[in-house]
Amino acid sequence: MSEQTSDQMTTQYSTQIKMFSALHPRPKDRTFTYGTAGFRLLGSLLDSVVFRVGLLAGLRSRKLKSQTIGVMITASHNPPADNGVKLVDPQGEMLEASWEVYATKFANAVAEDELVSEYFAVAKALQIDLATPANVIFARDTRESGPALVAALKDGLSSSGVEYKDYGILTTPQLHYIVKCINTANSSTPYGTPSEIGYYEKLSAAFKTILAGKGKPPVVTVDAANGVGGPKLDELAKYIGAEVLDVTVVNDDTATVEKLNHQCGADFVKTQQQQPLGLEPKPWALHASLDGDADRIVFYYVDELNKFFLLDGDKIASLAAVFIRDLIKVSALDLEVGVVQTAYANGSSSAYLKDTVKVPVKVTSTGVKHLHHAAQLFDIGVYFEANGHGTVLFSPSAIKTLETAEAQSPAQKDAITTLLSLADLINQTVGDALSDLLMVITILTYMRWGPQEWNRAYTDFPNRLVRVVVPDRYVFKTTNAERVLVEPVGLQAEIDALVKKYNCGRSFVRPSGTEDAIRVYSEAASRLEADELAKKVADLVQAWPL
């Protein structure tokens, strides 16, 4: 581009960004940070942030030679009044970590002049040609604040000359899927049809292929947290057909905004370790809960005495690892399956994977971006946070090995075909509750297990997760995959002293990625001990001078 064109474009964008930014003033006395979940707080405080995310998304697309960037407006499992926004990179992955700094700088620019200065400073530092076309797609969940935030995003995109497309209401994983489909459409390995319908078609075709002739899948009741997952699961079920998938969706009221995630959904079930409001489980039947944007799922059942049994992300990861390991053995192919966990993984699950299943286990910091990258180091990487957020990644080399393998027996052929179909069934871009639901149903059908047999694989240590509100979560700093607290100095030693008093005790403290709170996780040999340890550590954190 000529110098004159560059000057003209600089003037044009400078004028437009200032004009539109004035319509979305930044709240005073508020500091924003782009974290694990992007930006997330009260929806009423996000107007300026979402406008500025539009500016950053355009720059990101231009830096990556016009590849399409995604923007998702959602607050997942948070209460209805909250909202959030995050960017999706071209392969459907989280925003590259180095760009989180720019997102934070844009969000905290005090006035229009400072914002414009930051915008052009980033473009200059990264050698971004502003004449390069920029492409962005976006979607939102069902929150009441969504439409207004979409309007702010559109202003940010329009003011900086970005081409965009609004995909309306989607689950978060559906947007990730579409982003990858768009950016791989002209490659030798297109991921799929870049549309919501394409998503349903891909998952349903893979599901029906795997289960052909394998028997009747288990009946499942799904609590949709009164979020976007309810209507999307209903739609997916139509593509699969009632004769193949027998699913009942409850807590699917998206019209009553205050019901979203209220005493229901994956986070409620996981943290409270009880069934959600609005669901009365039938003994021994399989049940599941999604979160508000359908990127998490947990399973559970009750016995004849209505005792509750949780099958969380650790249980899902173990189930997937056993199934895939067995398929690899039958296929006789040289492929390694590994599991990635966080510090929240139950100690019993980690021991089971290492000692019984005999697969490598890697521990990373909390946050999907960390688990996703670690899982990519295996031929087939299984990762799930204990909260039910996760997926299974098949490396390109693993796919090639499977596609070129010559089966020597019907059993080997079936194993190879099943692994390839699993790669299509499981959302490769991000944790996807709907995709993971189908994966679990597939595995249970193959293994002829019900939820009780699944749960018997290993017994969790009783555990408790406690939330402690603090004035400033950034005072708390961790190391060793967030399992050891280094600041405030001295607090970790006190926690260690408490842990030693409990049989099979384990506890760690880490700052929340989404709110000014500290998460205290504890486990021990008995429920009483786990609860007591969690309370004592929480009290210690609460009383510690900051």
C-alpha cells in the first residue's frame, strides 16, 4: 500500500474509532483483565470492553492474513446478570496468549485518544497492514444483555473496517467449530461445513456410523441449565433420530432469563454434588447437566435410596482413555494416548489412569488453553477439567496413520473405523457438551455399561471446593500447575501443616480466573475429613492479612 493510502486509512480509522468509542464510554474506576475465560463480569459493565474487542479482533485477522477470527459473547456457568466476551483463533482454539496483553490494554484505555494510540501502536509493533481485509464472525448465548453487547461489537468492527457475520445464538463450541470450518475450507483437510446445520450433520453422521449394529444406546435425561444447550440439543437429536438417540431435555426455559444456571447446570451439580432443581432422577438411569453455553457436561445417577453419584470430568476422561486405549490395542497401530489433567483432578482418578489404565498423565494449570496445548503433544490427547470441560484431540499424524492403515482382520478394521469416526464425533476445537454427550453414550453402548458400571472403575476420594471472596485475587500467586501457593508468603506452609493432619489429605488454593474470589480445593479419605479440611483452609485464607 502507498504512503498516501496508509495516511488516509490512518486518518479514517482514527476518526471513526474515536466517534464510535464515544458511544461506548469506559466505566470509571474499573480495571479489566483478559483471563482464562476472556473478559467476564456484570453485563452492564461490558459495553466498552466488547466494542474494543471488535477492534482487536480486526487486527488479529489482519495479522493472520485475513483468516476469520471468532468472537463469542457468553458467561458460561455464571449468573444471568453476568456476561463475557472472548476471541477464537483460526483453528477454533483460544486466543494466542501473547495477544491477551493487547486485549487488556485496549479495555483499559481511559479515553478515545489513548485507545486510538494503543490501536495504532499494536498495528505498528506487529507490522499489521491496515489495508489487509479483516474477517470476523460472532455469536452469543441467551443472556438478556447479549443483544446490546452485540451492537457494541458491531460498532467496534465497523469503525475499523472489518467484514463480519452475525451467527445469532449458538453454543460456544458451535462458534469454535464454524471458525475452524471457514479457515480450513480451502485446505486439503476441510474440517466440515461452516454452519450450524453442518455441525449437526457432522456429529449425527459420525454417531450413527459408530453405533450401527452395536445395540441400543442408554436412555439419557439432560439438564440444559435453562441455557442455549437445550434448544441446540433438541435440534441435534432431530438429525440423529429418536430411534437412535433417546434423550429427554429438562431445564430448557431460555425465555425466563433469571432461570439461567439457577440451581441447575453442570457447575451447580459439580460444586453442590447434588441433582439440579427441576429434575427427579430415576434410580440407575443416566443423567447429565450442561452449563449455560454448553461447553461443559457432567453425568450422574442415583440408586434406589436416592443416593447421588457424580460422574464428572475425571470420570469422563478415564472412560475415554480406557476405550481409546483398547481400540488402539485392537487396531495394532503405534499410537500413544495420553491424559491431561489439572490440580482439580481427583487423586484417585490420576492413580487409576497411571497404575491401572497405564497411560501417561500430564498436569497443567487450570484453563482450557493450557490443557489443549498439552493434549496436542500426544497422538491422541484426552483432556477434561474436573468441572466437565474437555475433549479428545487426534493429531494430524494420528489421523493419517488411521486413514492409511490396512486392516488384517474384521476386528482391526472395526477398531480403525471407530477411531476415525470418533475423531469426527468429538469436537476437535474445544470442549463441547453436546459432542461429549454423544461420545459418552457411544462408549457406554460399546462397553455395555450403565452409569453404575462406569462409576465402579475407581472410587473418588471425597472432595470439596469452596469459594472465598477476597478484595484482590491477584495477591495470590501460584506455581507447579497452580498446586503450590508462593504468595502471600507463608500461607502455603500453613496449608501444608493442615493437610498433614488428614488421611489421604490434599488441598490447594488458587485465584479464580473470572471473579475476585479464591478457590479452595480439598480431598481426604472421608467426606467428613474433606469438608473439614476445606473449611479450615478457607478460614485460613479468609483470615490471612493481605
